[in-house]
Amino acid sequence: MRNAFRFLILFLISFPGFISGQTNLKGLLEKKQLLSDVNFMIQNFEQIQVNAYLFISKKELAAKVDSIFKLLPDTVPIDDAFVAISQVAALIKDGHTYVDDDASIKKKYRASKLFPLKLSSDFELKLVVGEKFISEGKIRPGDSLLSINGQPLTKLFHTSMNMTGGLTAYQIDEAINNFPYHLYLLKIYSPFILDYKNQSGQILTDTISGISFSNLSKNNRTEYQLNYSYKLLPGKPDLGYIDFRSMSGGMEKFKLFLDSCFIDLRKKSAKGLIVDLRYNGGGDSDYAELLLSYLTDKSYRLSSRRSFKVSHQYQEFMKKSAPDQSSKEVVEYLQSKPGSILSYEHKKKKYLAVNPNRYQLKTCFLIGPQNMSSATMLADGAQTYKLATLIGEPTGAPANDGGEALSFQLPYSKFNVYTPSAFDIRANGDDKDTNAILPDIFIRDQYDSKNDAILNRAILWFADKKK
């Protein structure tokens, strides 16, 4: 997300004057309290977002909220309240709009025995076991799971998807990555009784135990310790690999990292570079622009225009936290009427005109459904100006996407909700495009830790380029 005012991208702002209710000490909410939270949340979406009804009409949203609440009892456990409010937030269909995890719920979840299988899915939602993190049981990777504890898998998976907004590819990916957590929220507990179809077509039943949170995290390849890392691929001394997972951690530190990478690439006379963006959810787009400055001396832009919604919430934050209260952008925002929209045009430019460590070489970016925000902008800019070939799956966010997420707290449940206050138009200026960034070379992720199909395809692409 482009940081127009050059200060914090994410921030938390609470509203003491509005928050009068308290969550029941037994972890229960009255249905009317929960509905009050939902109305407060939607009101904030309308005030903060550039267009809260880009993907759903106000009338349709109200009807779907009503259908969710019809299924709830008069007194709602806090876990069920979290599911319901997450489903409402997801109806906005924006990947930046979500209910943050509740600390008390997460604490109980992490102390539980958790679902030890990772699913794999295609865009038609054909669900199979992708990975198995426990030795017991006869079910194997590649088998088709049909039900868990008597609940149809398709129903459980759709419920999991509906807790996340954004494009369908992103919803599927988030459901896969968070499925053990969502099963816990839906009260599907260990031991897990599984109905499944094996690869010979037989319908079988199996029972497996759950595993600890630490074991689940250890086996989850989307977990990471470093924001970025670099190496030459084993057996490929002329092919560099940067695993770029987060656009955060300090620009000076990132520049030193890139200096060391490109000095080594030049020293080793590398012929190609793979930048793996698949697990990058975004951050500060300056990181993206800095990376491109090492690959090209061309002018480029990652966004053609940004619209910024003026809200009293953001104004209050800026009064307290903007580092330069006299800057033109801050003064303009503070003096603007809440509800108005400020627009900023972006011209092509050379981010770092003189870069002594620039080293131009064949480059590809690996992309996928976890790409959001600035990661999507980076992929779009690289593709638009032909700076890199994109390999993998469509991104999880559209080319025209929100940014500058703001957090507010709900009065009764105390859940924190995030939603964007800005909207960026893609590099080529097409403000009507609602699609994801599509790869130049499409290849499905097999969700197999032993066989990285997308990385292997990128290596093959470089081999073909040498011929």
C-alpha cells in the first residue's frame, strides 16, 4: 500500500465515547448487542472506505446480514459471535477488511488438539488431502475428504471461506491455511472421524487425533521467521533466489540486504533471479519500488492514482500521530470535510536513478493468492513495464485495490476490525479492472512441501531461456 503521507500505514484508533457495552464475563453476548456491533461496524465501513459498496449493494448487504442473524440464538457464545461478525465483514468482498483474531479465543485454540491435515483445492473446490502431519490413520495425501465428525466437508469449507473477504482465490487460500482454526471455531474437535474416498475409489472411515499448535505451526510452510532471505539455488550457481515475504522491518536494513544480494549476483556472474512473492501480503510499497530499482534503470510506477477517503477517525489519528503536522498533505487532509475524497496522481519515475549495485538480469516473480496490497502492486508494475515474468497463480487481490488500513474496536464484543481508507488504481490506469494480477505462466501450487511445482517451473523457464 502506498504511504501517501509517509508515516504509519496501520494504526489503531478506539472510540471511548461510543464503547459503553461490556462482553459478558462468561463469554456470552446478547443477540441485540451483537447486532449493535454489526451496525457500528458497517457505519464505520461507510465512513472510512472510499466505496464500501463496490462489490455489494447496501440492500443486498442488509439482506445477507439478516440471514446470518436469523440462525443465531438470543444469547451468543463469543466464538460464535466472532464467526458471525467475520462473515458480515467478509461480505464487503475486500481482503483488507476483516475482524482481527481475539486473544482469548486464540489462547484456547492454541491449547487444543488441532486438525492434522492440510487440504489442497483447485478453483472448482475439488478438495483432497494435500499434507498429513500425523502418522496414525490410513487416510493419505491425495485422498478426497468427504466429512469430518459427521459434517460434510463442502459445508465446512464454504463456511471457512465465508469468514474472509476478497477474491475467490484468496478466500480459498485463506480457508486452506486457517482450516484447523476455523474447525475449532465451528466446534469440530479431536478426535476427528473422517469419511473419505481413497485414490482407488473406495469410501472409507478413519479416526485420527489432533496435534499441538506447535507441531501444526512447524509443519506450516506459510509461517516464516525472516521478512526476506537470499541464496543461490542448490546446483544452480548462476541462478539467485530471493524469498521476499514482507515489506516491513526498516528501509535502511532492506537496502543493505539488497546491496549484498546484487553484489553477490554480479560477483557470481548470475544469469537469472527468482523473486518469490507468494507469501507476501504487502506492507510499504517503497520496498517494492526499491527492489525494482536494482533490476532496471527505466522509469516506472506501481499505481497510477490513489483516492483517499477523509474521515473524522483518520483526522483524529493524524492530529495525534502525524510526524509533520505542517506538511502539505497533512494540512490538506485535516482541513478537508469528512466524507470527501482526495485524489493523488502518480507519474512514472526512477525510484533510485543512480544505483551502483544495479544488476540487470533475467528475472521472474513467483506470485499467488496470498499476494495483497503492495505485493500485488509490485507484481502489476513489474508486468506492466516488462521488468519481470510472472509465474504461478493469480494474486489474492485485484489490480485496483484498497490500502492504508485503519482499525477500530466494536463496542460490545471488543473485537478489532480493520478496513482500508484508500484505493489504488493499477499502473496502466485502467480503473475499471476488478480482476487479479494474472501470471504470464500459470502453474498450480500442489501444496506439497516436498515438491514445489511453481519454483520448479521457474527453474525450467530459465533453462528454456538459455537454449
